[in-house]
Amino acid sequence: MVLNDNDRELIEACQRGDQDAFAVLFAAHSAKVYSIALRYAGDPAAAMDIAQDTFLKLLSNIGQFRSDASFDTWLYRMVVNSCLDYQRRKRKLLPILDGVIDAVCAVQDTVLHDLLRQERHEAVQDVIGKLRPDQRIVVILRYMEELSYEHIAEIAGCSVGTVASRLNRAHRVLERRLSHLRRPGGFTRV
Amino acid sequence: MSNREKDNQWLEPVLRKGLTRVHAPAELWDRVVLPRMDSRRSAPPPRLVWMLAVASVVTASVCAVAVAWGHYPNPAGLNGLERPVEFRSQRASDIRAWVRQRTGLDIPLLAHPSSTIEMIGASVAEAGRVEVRYRVANQVASLFVSASDGRLSEHKHVIRGSMDNVTTLSWSIGPQAYTLAVQRTASLGGACLVCHTTESIL
């Protein structure tokens, strides 16, 4: 994506150290960065670490950004690298809070819909989380960010063929593990 | 669209629905502009983390049990979901009639629930509390029902909780209060099909 004049001015202001401009940039991209991190890590605390890491890198490296490049691609590449860094340094901790009482109070009449949607999201998140890191990030960029194979290849620093191959392998795993969601209407069978 | 982009037709919508964007927590901004507050740099010792985690589990358990059991049918015997029932039947309509005749409670069980539901029977415990037991995809589930003072027309005051290997969901509707208890590996949404059709839920 080519930067328009407003974006270019915003980034140039960030490069001059204008904190208000950085706040605007953060507001525009925080949901995207946090969502990718959350879907990749599957854990809000880890997602906060990844998103924080991404924005700190953005803050310290924005001076190196060339305005003729795509800011979106640059930012995607940064969050993907932060995700992969997180994977590398992640320690295997016991899921000690897995059995914690999860009490949620809701006062709404759509509880069954919410319940079903939540279970579907949890099923997808659970299966995505078990994909290999390189396949996981490609699936997230493809289905959450709706990016083309070519754009994903540019971000991941690999060929379009590699992206297609990773997606293909991920599809085979996902088809098998999410087959219970295949019924018409998408109801989660148990 | 090229061949390689012809992704599986059922899988794509599932992934798109399951991978929606979320808002970043407001705390993220503080953590970016005030990096000294980064919790990773001041992480407490592992032993303290474990102690706090255990304390959190105990506190949360006590609070959830106190809240849920104070207002909703007490799913007593959650660990005994396999104990015998007073009235055995695989027909939901027979169970509904038996419960109504014994207690006056009308539980809106579907006459012909989903094929994933297999009825087992029902029991009446002290204070007129009813347990309807069934299997959902071969996992035992119990629906506990008792009379309540409420006159609510919709599912209200929903409390979701879990203990040991059982997940519970409590709510009030009309003059009755309900607690649904399923084994942790089972789907609460699937267990709702004893009273709801798939279409009504979706």
C-alpha cells in the first residue's frame, strides 16, 4: 500500500519524535498488532508482551523507515518477527490456571449464541495454536488480515510457493481437526 | 482466483469467524510509552508466582461456589453424575411428564432432541430440586432445576463456572432456576440441545 500524504506526514512526525503523532499511529494499528499477537500466542498476557515488543521496535526503528516503502508491510513484518521471537524464548510453563474457576456474569438474552460463538472461537484458537509457527502465522495473515499470498510472502520473506505450501499443509491439519464444525450452520458438535 | 487460492469452501468461513480482530487493551499504550513498567523486567520469583496462583485458585473457587450455590440449584454430587436416577427413561416427553407430576415444575425438554442427546432419566431431591440426566455425545450431563422467586422471561443472571472436571452454567428464566453441569470435555452448547434446537441457538 502506498502512503497517502496524511500517512506520510504522520510518519515523518513520528520520525521527528512527535509523541502525539505516535499516539495516532498507535491508535490506528494497535488492534491489528494485538489481534495478530493474540491469535498467534493464544494467551492475552503473551499477546500484550508481543504487541508491546512490536511497538517498542516500531518506536525505535521508525527513523529507518523509508516513505517509499509500504508501512503496512513493514509493520506486519515487525509483528511477525515479534511473534517468532516470542516462540523462540517461550518457556514451557504448566497451564496452572487452566483449572481456575471461570465465573462470568452476563445479563443478556443472547447467552446461547455467545456460548456457541465462544466455543467455536476456542476450538479454532486451540487448533491454530497447535500448528507449526510458520504455518500459524501464514494462516493468521491470510484469514484474519485477508492478505494475498504475494503480500504474505513479502512479509514472511519467502516465496509465494512457500506460502502456498504452508497454507496447504495447515489446511490439511485444520480440516481434520475442525471437521466437527463442518455441519451445516456451523454448530459445534461434541 | 488461482488454483492455489481455492481454499476449502467450508474451512475458510470457519477460520474467518474464528480469527476475528479484537481491540487492544488500554494498558498496552501504557506499556509502550512507559516501558519501565514492563512486568517481564520485574517478574517476581517463580515460587511467589506459584503461591499466588494457588491462592488465586482457592479464592476464585470459594467465590464462585458461594455465588452459584447461593442462588441456583446446588449441583450436589457433581462427582457422582453416574449414580442411579429415580426415574429412568430415554423419552424426553416421559421425563418431562414425570417431573411435572412429581413437582409441578415444567422443564421445557424437547420431545425429540438432537440426535447427539440420549436421555437417561430424572430424580427429585430434597426441597423439590430436580435433576434431569442425559448424555450429550456420550458424555454425561445433568440439568438441575428448582423453583425460584424470579419472574424473568429471558435467560438472566448467567453464571459460568467450573470445578474439578465439571463445567457449570446457571441461570434463571420464568419461575425456575437452572444449573447445567457437564463434564469438562463436553460442550455446554451441545448440552443446551436438550431444550433447544440447533436453529434456535444459531
